[in-house]
Amino acid sequence: MKQTDVIIIGSGIASLQLANKLTKTLNVIILTKMERNTCNSYLAQGGIAAAIGINDDPYFHYLDTLEAGGHHNDAEAVLAMTKEAPDLIKGIWQAGCRFDEDQDGRLQLGLEAAHSKKRIVHSGGDATGKHMVDFFSSNLGSNISIEQSVYVYELILNDQMDTCIGVKAKTSDGENEVYYADHVVLATGGCGQLYSFTSNAETATGDGMALAYIAGAELADMEFIQFHPTLLYVNGSTRGLISEAVRGEGAVLVTGEGQRIMGDIHPLMDLAPRHIVSQTIYEYLKKDIQIYLDITEIEDFGIRFPTISQLCAENGVEIDKGLIPVVPGSHFIMGGVKTDLLGRTNILGLYAIGEVACTGIHGANRLASNSLLEGMFIGSRLAEWINHTPAVYKNTKKSDAVKIELYRPLGTLPEIEELKRTMMDRTGIVRTRAMLTAQKEWLEQFSFDEWMDAPLEQMSAAEIKQFFMYITACLITESALERTESRGGHFRDDFPNEDNANWMKKRIVHQRKKVKDGKHEYYQTSLAT
């Protein structure tokens, strides 16, 4: 058993920002299920958005965020973030985080999809996430320890089931360990690995969402999945992300014959919102027409985009020929564990920050390069709140040992590759009632109720991951079936238009609840406005 003040599960930008902002009098443990840099933040290419240009303003950033989000956003939260963004960027820049500068020493600003102004700050061309994670990691204080290859599989609640007091985890040698803390923070990232095509790190399997759901936390907006339009596609597989910034610098989407595909689709053409570009590419793929990024108009591509150039070279794509084969794939989930602007959930002592959380900032579709910004924004706010909030959660009962129950036979779970394929086919870029119903019925055959009480202590980390992916897939599919409109990252071919009268601000909320006889309502969905 280990006791500390704050446990943070995950090691991306939101986690590191929180850890660095916490007072040095607090002892902090960061738990990562793999190596510390195996996370989506480390892979982030494009950059971080902030209205710091001469002709820009946080209000313009605010309007762009609402437009991209289908006006499903929490407008007050968006305005607060966009107002704070310039100071957040300037603060870490002045502290030594190196961003790309022009000859006069001013920050270079790029343009990405759905932004009305150049406001994307980047580092190392297309290695922004890596450089930011390295910077934050190098500034961690002696009060912060990082334990790698520790897989958290359960949130420990008090006897009243209303307060989180710790976590259970499996260490690298397969042993069970218990950690107690006054504050437990989920910073586990997203769930892109639920889909066969994805830009996400291999750790992004929806663990935090499943953990929160099992514990009784509320989850919201799980139907809103952003599919990035341009993943490198070689020999039937996605090989990595081709940043939005490539199109911002002048690349265009074309067929093999050189025909542009976005000209008549949207006024912003190749820089249209991601869901529109993804849907357009998807329509061509259904006709077996491969789409390419034509990069011939970008001067010195290898210098401006060194990471992408290396990725192409490693996969046999010659950038000198000017065409990069691409497909859309799962990139970001706007929904997640429902929180306020401090990262607090409906369970005392449990918080969620970063992609695992649903603050309402991203709405139905995240504006490009707002993810690193949101992680910094909420991470900083949560740190300030924890720093000024004494530990008051004393009414708890703790056990020093992990309780081992007798093993009982369980039903099967879907094989991961089949789960990914069916999610891509039925709960992917374009959805219909028939496809979603088929996916829901397929998922329901795998004994959901029985698995919800599985003795996870006796299972391997691989089995637990499979179970968590299954839970998250169920939540996404059910949410997508419930929302009978198209908005942002959720496109229903049978309901192709936005329904502002009924759905604009309405969220689909999931929560697992206990009933009086001690059993569970395993899959309860309610609507909240």
C-alpha cells in the first residue's frame, strides 16, 4: 500500500501541467500504464492555438471554437479558455519552452482548419507535443514521482460510494498494488484505439472512461468522435498522422488523377472543419478511389515538416513525387467524463482532465490545436483549486490489502481487432440507425452484466484492456444511436441535418448506478440539458 496527496493517472500535457502547478508541499505520484512518453500529447504535431497575432483577438478564437463545435459548446467555458490562452503560451515561452520564431524573435503562427486567423504556435516544425512534454517533464519537482508500466484497473470508493480515496493497479510484474490519496485525477487520454484507423498512441484505449463509468461517474457526449482527415495510408494500414498544418501551408486533397475534391464542398475548401473533410474523403474511399495530399506547392517541405517527412520515408512514400496517400481515422473524442471547469466530477475526490474529460469546451467537434490548450487551461485551474482546498475526505474505510475474490467463469469478450473493425464500419465516420443497431446488438451478446462484476484482480492487464475497450465501445455506440441528428463529429446519414430545436445543447449522459438490493443498473442512459 502507498499513501500520497495526489495521484495522477496519465502523463500527457494536462497531467504534467497539473503536476507542475501543484504546490511543492503536496506529494504527487504520476502513474502511467506504459512508458511516460507513450501518449497522444507526445505525438501532437500541429501546435497549440492562441490569439496572439497582431490582427487576432481571443473573441475571434472563441467564435471559431463555437463554429467548429456545432454550437454545442459551453460558451462561457470557451470564452474563459480563449481569453487565458495568450498568457498560458507566453508564460511557458518565457519560462524556456522553445517555440518556432521568425527572424525578429516573434512567435511564428500557422493556420489550421476552421481557424479564421493564423494563431497556431508550433515547435520543431511539426514536433510541438514532443517538445512541450519534454519541457514540462524537465521541470517536475522533487515532490513528484513517476511510476511507469503501472496499469490502474479500479477506482477505490469509500463506504458511502460518493468519494474516491485511491486506486488499484497492476505493476509491471503482474502484482496488485493499492494507492491511496486525497485527490485522484484521471488524465488517461482518449479512445482512438477503438477504431481500426487511428492517429492515437497505443495507450488510448478508453481506460479512464471505463474506470469512471464502473465507479459511477457521469459521462457525456460520447457520440462525438473526431476523425482526422489525413492519416498516412500504406499497404492497407494507417502509419501515422499528417498534420492539419500541411493543408494550412498550401497542400490540397486530390484524386490519383489530380482532381481536387474540396472545391465545391465548403467555402474553406481544404481547410473546412475536420468532419466535413473526413466525410468527403470517406465518400471517395467507398468508391475505391484513393485520395492524396498534393504537397507540390509547399516549399522546403522537408524542412518545414521534418517529422512527417521522416514518417513518409520510413514507409516508402517519396515526398519528392508530391503525393501522400491518406485516409481519415479516429483522432479525438469530444465527450468523456463529465466535469466542471476545475476538472471535478460528480464523485468527490475524483477529477478528470485532458481528452478523457468532457468540459463542454470542444462541443461537438474540437477546433484544431485546442487540445493541448485545454489540457494546460484545465490542468492549471485544477492545480489552483487543489492547492487551496484542504483534504476533507476523512470519512473513509481503507484496506491495506487488495481483496481477492474467488474466480468465476466469465463470458467471452470481443476480440480487439474485430471490435476495432466493427466500430470503424458501423460507429465510424458515417452512421445510420441500421448500422448502429447492428453494432449494439453485436456488443450485447458479450455478457456485459456479468463482466461488470468481474474479479479484475485476477485478470491480466491485457484482459482488463480488452474489457475497458468493450465498455467504452458500448457507451459510444449507445450515444450515437440516441442522437437523431448530425452535428460536428457525429454524422447520421439518416438524419443528415442539425436539429437545433431539440439537440443543440442537449447532452446524452451515461451513469452506472447502484440500486437498493446491491445489484447494478448496468447500462442506464439519461438525457440532460
